[in-house]
Amino acid sequence: MDALTLVIGSKNLSSWSLRAWLALKRAGADFAEHVIPLDRSDTRAALDARTPSGKVPVLRHGETIIWESLAICEYVAELFPEARLWPEDAAARATARAVSAEMHAGFVALRTYRPLNMRDRRPAEGFAPGVTEDVARVLAVWAHCRDRFGGAPFLFGDFTLADAMFAPVVSRFRTYGVALEGADRDYADAVWELPEMQEWAAAAAAEP
């Protein structure tokens, strides 16, 4: 197999990079990573030099370049079918894809007013129009997946790309002090305690 290289942004700040990185890690892929520090004077030049869209993440696989996070996740699932990154059941798989696409395209208020910051705690911040509704919708999605497909400890039982898509939300809830109870708390804890999440969080904490 040609070498895989994932171009990502700062681990403390880049939620989309985390999703693609988790997909590769959970697949057991051997890949190199190139980190572009964000929020610096030279960030735009570095992005333009390394990414066709001027955004991260980007996956390079030989001559193939994939520059969008959900597409990267799909590509990884196809490269490593033995990792079972989507549920095997057709209805569960369709639902996992639906909630992943919803996370990808929606929740604008949550992303805007409660951006990813892995190493900070800001419980008094991020209250803005639409945020409460976005949080409620996230919890409704989690409950639907668990209730319909018997998910535990993750949304569909075993880890899937849907969990990768919601992993940055779990971190956001910790940063901004979103109180979780019962099954919601158990799910968030299971995601946060993943060895890969802990590896990413440690690297985020060590960034300058």
C-alpha cells in the first residue's frame, strides 16, 4: 500500500482533524501526520501550500488527495474493511451515515460559539442563540441511536465513524461545562476515555 499522510491542524483547536485522525487510528492504519499550527500569521500560507482547499484535514495516499473530513473517513473505511468502521447491519449503517452527515453539515451555533479547545475549561462561555437547541439535538441523536440499535458503550455498540464525528462534541461539552446524566454521561465518558482520544488530548496539551 502507498504511504498515508494526514495533514491536520493544531490538535487543541481542529475538530475536523480529530475526526479523520480517529478514523485512521481506529482502523489501525500506519500513517504519517503533518501538523499545521492554526491561528498564526503564517497559517494561511502553510495551508495553501499543503492543502488544495486551504483547509484541514487532508489525506494523501500516493497520488490520491482527499481534502474533506467525512470523505476521508469513508475512504479509510473502504481501505480497512476489517476495522468495521460502519455498523454491519444495513439499517444501523444507514442511520450512522445519516447522523454523521447531520453532524458534518449542521450544529452551526454549537461550532461557532463553542469551538474546540481541548485543554481549556470555559463553563461560563458559549451561551448564544441556537446553542441550547444544538445541544438538545445532539443528545436526541445519541438517545435515538442507543435506543434503536442497542448501542453501548458507543452509539451502535462498537466504535464507528459516527462516534468519530461526535468525538469533538464530547470535548466541547467538557470545555463548556455541559451537564450530562445517565446514558449520555456514560457515552461521553466512553469516548473521552478511548486511548486514541487520550493520546490526542495529551498532544493538544503539549502544543505551544
